[in-house]
Amino acid sequence: MPLEEIEKQIRPTDSTEIIFTDLNGRTRRLPINPKNIKIISREGIGFDGSSVAGIASVNNSDRLLMPVLESLKILSFRDKTTSLFVGTIHDEQGERASTDPRFVLEKVMKQAEEMGLRFLASPEYEFFLFSRDEYSAELNTDNAGYCDADPRDGGEKVRNRIIDVLTSCGIPFEKAHHEVSPSQHEINFECSDPLSAADRTLLFNYVAHMIASEYDLHASFMPKPFNNQNRNALHIHLSMQDKSGENLFYEQGAEHALSSLARNFIAGVLKYARETSIIMASTYNSYKAYVIEREAPVVVGWGPRNRTSMIRIPYATPQATRLELRSPDPAGNIYLQMAAFIKMGLQGIREGLECNGPDKGKAYYQEVQKKVWDSRFLPKTMFEALVEAEKSEFLMDLLQEQKYKNFMEIKIDEWERHRTSVTPMEFEKYLPY
């Protein structure tokens, strides 16, 4: 879109903002003067990178934010209209900052393109709608369940408003419903290229929070708020095409209709799943979701139609054949999650890996002796995931040195803060001693 057209579109809006993520994946925003969009698009606008987790140190903190002009969306909220750009992070010389999470996915997509491969991706957006943004015994806003069709679904009006706002700025809606847990919701949009899908995830989180606040509610992407309830997941659907658009995961007559490239890809994801677990499930709370019968995968495996598998092959037409990665959750950094998923698969293709047989029945129930450390399973704790990440050459190659160092420092610090914090459960158990 020509810059003149962009200036024309943003001129009547109430605010103009650039959104981006810190290394944890939290969405950040920087409002800018729309009159300066021409010079900002050319030279960027400065911000303090040391105040954004994982981006810069305090002794070298100046960073530039550049708007991705083609990402412009006009969002109409109840009391204002916002023109929004996704941003890229640059150093003082204007070069891409080595710690920019979006840059990781851009480089992986370039590697795929060099292999003659293209991808379509679609994350599933799950979130809770709570009565407030701090803990309370009365957080829930409804007691509805999966696809309930009665007045107990208290979040339907919020879902519909989110859909209206995003549809109005050119994001095609696919489906929406109440999820399994009370106050839990899911909205899905049509697939797009992985970079656009990741950018859309930032936009979705931003819009979900804004719309929820219009109804005096809080949208939460916390992975596991409650015991004995399902978590928030971020299942990522991914298909692979050649340059002519032919689906490369499908092969007529093959077992499960999966091509040899699909099996190589799956094998790569399986091989590196534990090493990248800290990307897919990046918080201490994330690992409380990996429990039996709560729709979070616990075994490193795959299965056609199997919702207990880490990688599921959904039913689809040949051209829509895809993989669904079920281990990520929405508390992570979507650029890193998407990049890791694709790079794991590409590495499986490069190495010519052959995947093992699919999971049979419920993957939760494995007739194996329980062990504290078991490589057949996804990490059960953040500590286990960090140990795997600490010795992973694959993860170092994905993130590169500075981003890997910053990311590990952030996550180890998070683990240490949890490890040394006393919880109410400990008082209940040990105070009588």
C-alpha cells in the first residue's frame, strides 16, 4: 500500500499505535503521532529496550521501532478508533536487533523458501473471561461448557464483538464457541502464511483485552488458572506446500494419507520437542496443565484424529491436510513458537528422519514405570524443560547467541522465583509439623 494511502487511512483515527512483543511474548504498544508516519517508517522511533524483557541491557538500551506498513489495521472500539501497525525492532544503526522475536520467524521462513517450501498456519485462540484481573474466589463469569447453547454462555457477546472488530479489518472468521471450562472461550480465523498468523495473534490478544474491558471483564491467556479444569491452549495448525501451491503433506494411498515429507517433518518435531518445550510452554504455570485427561499432551507422539497426541492429524480434504501441534499455550511468544515448530519439521526433512508409529488409543495411558525423568514424555516441570534447553544445540541455533542467552536468563530467573516462593499449599501441608 502506498504511503500516501496509509496517511489517508490513519488521519481520521483517534490514535495510531505500533505493537510488538517482548521475549516472553507479552504484547507491548507504542502510540505515535500519525503526522510523523512518513519519517517513522523510514527512520523508526526510539524506545527504551532495557524496559522490555529480553530486548536490551540498561547500558545499551536505545532501540528503534519500525512499523510494518502492510500490517496496518483500523480497529473500531466503543469509544475510539485505532490505527495499528505491527513493529520490528532495530538497533541504533537501523539494523534488525538480534533480540527481535519476529526476526527469528522471518529467518525460518526464508530457510523454508530456500528449500522450495511454503506454509499456511492457523493458531486456535483460547482465553478466559474473568470478572477481574487479580485473583478472587469469584473470578468466573459463567458456568457453561463446550459449545453450550443456552444463556449460561456469558461471554458470547464479547466473542461476537471481537469477531466483528477483526472481521471489519480484513481477518476472515471461521468459528467460535464456549470451551470446556467455565468462562473459557475459543475463536478461530482462517489460515494465512505463518508470519501473518503470528502478527494476527498479537492483534487478537490486543483486541481481546480491549473488548473485554468494554464489558468490565478481563481477558486472560493464563495457561492453567484452576485445578481440575482444562487449560488455555494454543493449538497451531500447519500445512506445507510447494511453490505451485500443492499440499506436500498429502499422498494418496499412503498410510494415513501422509507423504514421506510429512513423516520426516513429524519426526523432526518429535525429536526436538523436549528441547523446545520451554518455548511452547514457557511459564511455570504452563507445566501444571500437562496432566492426564485434561486435553494437554503428555507423551512425545503423534496420531491421526487423536486429541491426546502431541501432534494430531485432523480429518481434512487432501489439499487441506495439515498437522496440529497441541503442546503450545498462549503465554508463550508466538513468533518463537511458530518458528520452532517449522524449524523442527524442516530439520526432520534435512536429516531424513522417519517417525515412529502413531499413538494407539489414549496417549495418556502408557504401560510404563513412572520415573521422575522420562524422555518419552514432555517435560513435567519448568525445571526439566530448562535443563533440556540448556544443553540444546538446536535451540541455540534457532535463537542465536544473544537471544538464547537473554531468553534463558529470563526463564531461569522465573524458575528461581517460583522455586523459592512459599505457597498456601505448603502452609496447609507443613504448618502442623
